Amino acid sequence: MDRQPVLEGERLLLRPLEEADWDALYAVAGDPLIWELHPANDRWQEPVFRAFFADALAQGGALAVIDKVSGTIIGSSRMQAYDPAGGGSVEIGWTFLARSHWGGGYNREMKRLMLAHALRFVERVDFRVGEGNVRSRRAMEKIGGRLSDRREVVQTASGPACHVVYEITRQGYAEGPLKDG
């Protein structure tokens, strides 16, 4: 499975994240309001985001999200934890968008592109969301994410954070709100 494809939609282009994207991506990520509900709510700080960015490059699977009209980077997302066993699964996450692109269907288009690609290779896509991140949880429900019974505790710089796991299966995608684009 190619975890860093080039994916193109009506308004968005997703392509592999590159080292040269640092300035443009940090210009987006440096907004504290993006992270206010996120378990790592200090990610807007440059040293914290540098570690996040370096990890994204090291792990692979990171994508830059580009607004096709302006040609600017408006966020990023990742495909990680690919597991081919049992029909296969991959995790989509570490996603953020500039507040200028909240609402209006940008997250929906990005996730539809990523899901359509991933579900060609795996049976299930997982999404780990901070338990208290109501904005992201609502967004997951809007795109057809089903809350599983899985919970994970993740160590962050500010201490342990509980995450809930949503999933979208191949069948769930085919029958869900993203099926028609």
C-alpha cells in the first residue's frame, strides 16, 4: 500500500510532505486555536511542532494538503500503522487544517480522497481521536466514522491522553455519507 500517494479532488491536492514544506505548514500550525481541543494543545509552539513535523517525515505516510485555487498548503494528514493482517487496516490521523478551511467541506473532501485510496488496499481505516476533542469527534461522525469500543492512552508532553477509536470499513464507506463524493 502506498501511504504517500498524490490524490486530487475538486478543491484539494494531497501530496507527500517534504522537508521544504516546513515554513508553509508551520504558518498554518502556529495558530493556537487549531489545537485548543486537541490532547497536544501545545502543538502550535515551534519546538513542539518541529518534533511533530520531524516525526511525520520519519514515519512516512504524511501528506501536505494544498488548496488548488490558491496553491497554498492549508494543512496535513497522515496514513500510518499499516497492518496487512486480517484484511488489512491503516490509521488516518494527525490531521489539521487552517481555520480558514474549517467548514465548507474541506475535511470531508480530504478524508474521502484518503479513504477511497486506503480502502483499495485494506478492509478498515482507524481514526484515533482525543476523547475530549468534540470538534474532531463530530467531524468523524459526519463522515461516517463508527465509534468502536477501543480506547488507547497515548503519552503526550503534557501527560497521558485518552483517545477513542473510530473506524470506517470498506462496506461502511460504500454505504456511508462519503460514497458519492
